[in-house]
Amino acid sequence: MPFEKDLFVKESGIHGLGIFSAVEIKTDEEIMVIKGEVISEAECVRREEDEANVYIFWNGDNYIDVSNTEKIKYINHSCSYNCYVDDRDDESLWLVASREINAGEELVIDYGYDEIYESCSCDVCLIGEDEER
């Protein structure tokens, strides 16, 4: 059962604003549907380059621009994520809990592209930097 009504946006300790849950969510529960404007690959590239739009998901078939959504555009990255993105249909995806999520906890995913790890400041990456020193 989706939990979107139980999610809220507030200031994040990770970056800017984030999505938080007001309730406990169990492992593997579908949290919310990720929907937005379905766009072509060429339009995705244009928006990324011309508009610096970073709010685009790929579902294997289509690019989904979520920049005009109320919540999902605020999902932050963490290498110690508690959610993942899963297939739903041609025009949407699921946000799913990868582990139990406590009430008040921020929902985070691994963005999964190489450049994010270069500037990542999550606990996993910060500990790794300390160990390298």
C-alpha cells in the first residue's frame, strides 16, 4: 500500500530539502508511485544540459521528468540508502523500502551514477575518506 500521504518534505541534513516518513515502513513495501512528464531521450539531454535539470528518472523505456512534483523531486542520495526504485509500468516507477524505515527518517536512494560518488558526503563516503587518511 503506497504511503505518499504519510510522507512530508522538510530540510535535510544531507542536502537542501528531503522526503521524510511520518510512519514506520516495512522492508519491501511500495512507498509511492514515481510519476512525472514522460519525455524522449533527446529532450532529457536538452533539459539536463540547458536547464541543469537533475530530476529525471529512467524506467528502461522512458525518461520521467519529476521536476514539477510535490515530493519525489526531493529524494536525496545516500550510499547507505533505505529505498530503491523498481519497475511499475511504461510511464512510472515504484519507490520501495530496501529496509525497515522508522517514523521521522529521511527516505534516500543510491542515485547510481559514477559522478555522484565523487562529491558524495554521506556517512559511508565520509568514513571511507577518513580511513584513507
